[in-house]
Amino acid sequence: MARLIESLTRSVELLTVDIEYDEARAGVYDLSAVTYPVLARSLKVRKDNIRITIASLEAQLHATEAA
């Protein structure tokens, strides 16, 4: 499970780079702006979902280790 967490953490890092690139390309960094890039918005949602998954997996891993 630790490998999966590492892989997902790497995915979050890559998504962060992609989001930053897309924001810089568009010149818009405010998520509430109408002109905020659609791709960056969808990547942020994906990144948030992966972070939730990581937190869940870490909790399961800690529970397993404690048992």
C-alpha cells in the first residue's frame, strides 16, 4: 500500500506542475475568474480527489500497522 501512496503522491506533484503551467499559459491564476482555464480547473478537481484517496489509504495503513 505504501507504493500506491507514493505513486499517487507523485501524481499529485505532476498535476500541480500541469496546473501551474496551464495557469501561466493563460495568465489567469484566480480559480473564480471566468477566464480561468478549464483544463486547470479539471486537473485541480482530480488532484483534490487523489489527495482524499491518499489520506484514506494512509489512515488504513496506520490502522493496519497499529493492529
